[in-house]
Amino acid sequence: MENPTINAGGNDSVLLYTVNGQEFKSEKQYLTGAEIRKIANIEDQSESLLFLAVKHPWQDELIDGNKEVNLARPEIEHFYTKNILLLLINGKQYHYDKQYILGEQIKALGKIPLEDDLFLSIRGPWEDELISNEKEVNLARPGIEHFYSKQVLIYNFKIDKKSYTSAVQFLSVREILEDFANVEADKNTLAAKIEGGFKEYKNLDEKIDLSQTNQFTVFNNNPCNVS
């Protein structure tokens, strides 16, 4: 439907537009988002976003307070608001227009790598909550949710010529043999490569710091059969 120019009793023309389905008239060709909000009595920008409806398949246009809209375009401009919820990610404020958000969506919003840990800050003395990528968080609870991330360190090590990675800094001898080298711990010995030779680990429960030691070999404990 084309936007009619309505004579307002003089030389001025009036332009029609709608906000949330309610019709308004303007004698001005351009209105800012703040002006539209004030006229439609939706001034609180902390609770809603203002959009200009655009024809499919294009995305509707977000209209902030300083954005000017030309109301004299051929069709009537239709504006609508979406309620928003606020959240903090690493100290920076963001808004979201749905009640529930996934951990991976929070990371995308805050430009956080998917492999990093994400936490929801909890009032002490309780522990902060680890939020997995698949975890759903309700943003509509009282107060603003505070999220923060921690970079996950990856430890690289080798067993003979094969490379491995671990997100855990300390691994037991048994874990390295069984979970990585894929051998039976009681039939093999793990040894670290050191200058001038090897250091063998006899205690299967001994923890190895991968940030300090990362070159290993495995010795088979079975005696060789000599014919």
C-alpha cells in the first residue's frame, strides 16, 4: 500500500506510519528512532529494540535512537518492537531477544572460541557454574546474568613419533599408557626421553606434568623369545 500524502489544512502534507500495529501521522519526512519511540510511548531502549519491517527475504532493519528513517518512501513504513534481555560477557553488555540462550550462542555473541570454558557468575559463597556449549540458560531470571570465559590450554606431547594433545596438564602414567598409547599398563613401561637416555616411570599412579615433560617412549616388559 502506497503512503498517501494527506493535506493537513494547509500546504503541509502528512505521512502515515505504524508502530506495533498502531497508526501514526507525521508532518516531517524524516524521523529518528528516538522520535518514533517517544511518539509511540516506548522510550525505554533498555527493554526493547525497534525494527523497521522489510519485505521477505530481506532482514528487518534495526533502528537505533539516532537512525533517521525516510517516511516518504512509496509504501507505509511499519515499525515494531522486540523485548530484549541484557547479559554481560567478559564485562561487556549485550542484548538478546529470546528468554533462553545456549552456551555456544553466548560464545558467538561474545566472540569467544568454542573450545574455551564459559562460566556463569554465581553469588558467593557458591561456585560459579560451568556452561557447556549445549547448556541452555534462562536470561529472564531476576538481575542481569554475568558470563566470563577462560582459555583452555592444550598440552602437546609425543609417544615415540606419534603426537597427542590433552586439555589436562597432569596425567598419570597409567592414563598415558592406556588412554593414549593404547597399551596394557602392567605389561609396558612408560619412559620420558631425557638428555643422555630415558627416565622410566615405575609407579603407574605417578602424575606427569605435561608442561614440563612431553617426549615419551614405551618399553614392552615381555622378554623377547630367542630361538
